[in-house]
Amino acid sequence: MYDTIIIGSGPAGLTAGIYASRANLKTLIIAGFTPGGQLVNTTEVENFPGFPEGVQGPELMEKITKQAVRFGAEMVAETVSEVDFKNQPFSVKTEKNSYQARSVIIATGAEAKWLNLPNEQRLKGRGVSACATCDGFFFKGKEIVVVGGGDSAMEEATFLTKFASKVTIIHRREEFRASKIMLARAKSNPKIVFLTSSVITDVLGQDKVEGVRVKSTVTGQVQDYKTDGLFLAVGHEPNTVLYRGQLELDEVGYIKVSEHTRTSVRGVFSAGDVNDHRYRQAVTAAGYGCMAAIDAEKWLAEQ
């Protein structure tokens, strides 16, 4: 029996682990098969406080993991297969074991939607990115492609013009889902050009992105388009399949929270990208982890 079980081991889950274990709560972090969350697949992290020279993603997560374990949090490299939030104590099952806890903090994050191109994952972190805020700085004076047709694509493209010399928005249709104001802002930016009715069929380059292969959805014509970077802005998928029918989710699948981190079930809290579709940063996820642990501690004290 644990005071709190934390599901997920990215910045949100591990920070929750630090705060919960320091508050003398018996804490279990169920880390999954690849502890560390999305940052494990990130090379240079330059916007996390405390690292003026930057830090490698895996190194940062290793340091935060050691900090959580130092204060007494237990950690298992298992993946949750089933949860039961209908009865107290809560039940959390993995493929190996079954655990019980008086409170649960969900920090399972969200995954960027990818295009599933042949070389996309191979060049991830070498010019392929799904986070303009994270990686835009590395493209000073370079040409970039952004894929998408919604508000996030317009927002990312506009943000990237702070660094890039040229940003091309590639969209599969002629019309855009983006709001009129966001689209107008992008169209009025002299650094942004549009390539519509087109889809990317592959990413070009050996050690870094050197271009993308583009196919017209009207004529079927294929051309190679030179670029130094490919930014995907086709949405994110929150990792919440396990919680359908257990917790209240929004129309996209993010966990709904009230009073900062409280979910629709008393005693279950949410932290990080699994409920945050706006910021999606390591530092904000860590902040949510801190908040969720403090909320869980106070809720347990009230019981």
C-alpha cells in the first residue's frame, strides 16, 4: 500500500516523485520501459533552468531520477496495463504486478503526431522536430518547413521567423483549419511562404535534414524541396487511453483538471502534458509535477 503512485517518469512524474517523497509519503513511480519521457530522445536542452551551457536530454532526466530516488521514491520499470479509480484504495496493475495506493498522480504525457515517413525518426533531433519553442533557436538564418494547417502550424511558423530566414508552410489542402486571425498573421509575415495541396513523402539527408520530398495532391507531381529543418505541427496525442471511462477527458482526450491538478476523481491528480495542451515544455511539466504532489499531500492529510 502506497500513499501515492505516480504513473509516468518524465519531468512531471519525477518532480512529483521528489516532492511526494520529501513530504514523507510512501511513493512509487511506475516509469514504463523507457524511463525519462520524451526528453530521453532529445539531444540538446538549452531552456531548462540551471544549465547555462545546455544539457543533453538523457543526462537531465538521469539527474532528476537520482534526485527522486535519493529522497526515498521507489521506481519500477514497468508499464501500466489497467487502473481502477472507482474504489478506494486505488488499484494500478502492470504486466508484472498489482499495486494499491491512497492517491494517484498521472503524468503519462502526450506524444507528437508524426507523419510516419521513412527517414523521419532517423533524423529526429537532427533537423526534424515537433517543438518550435524547444528547437527554433538552432535554426538561426536557416530555411525551415512547417507541416500543418491549423492554428498551431501558424503559431509555430510565425514563432520560427524570429530565427529562420524563410519558413514554408506545407499543407495537404488548399483551405486551412486555422482561425482567420492566425492565418492572416502568417500570410502578412514576409518570411512565410505557403505550399498548399501538397504532402511530404520523405525527409532527405544523411546526418541532418537537407530537404523534403513533396508530392502534389492535385497533379501527383513529385519535387525535392531544399530545407534545413522540418517542424511538425499536426497535433499531439495525450497518453490517456487507460483512463477512458475512469476520468473525465476533453474532446481531444486530455485529462480535465480543476483547482490546478485535481481530476474528476477525488484522490487522483494529473500533471504535465497529459492535461496541458498549451505549453508542453519540460519546465512547465515539472511545475505541474510539483503542484500535483503538493495537492496530493494536502488531500491525504485532509482524509
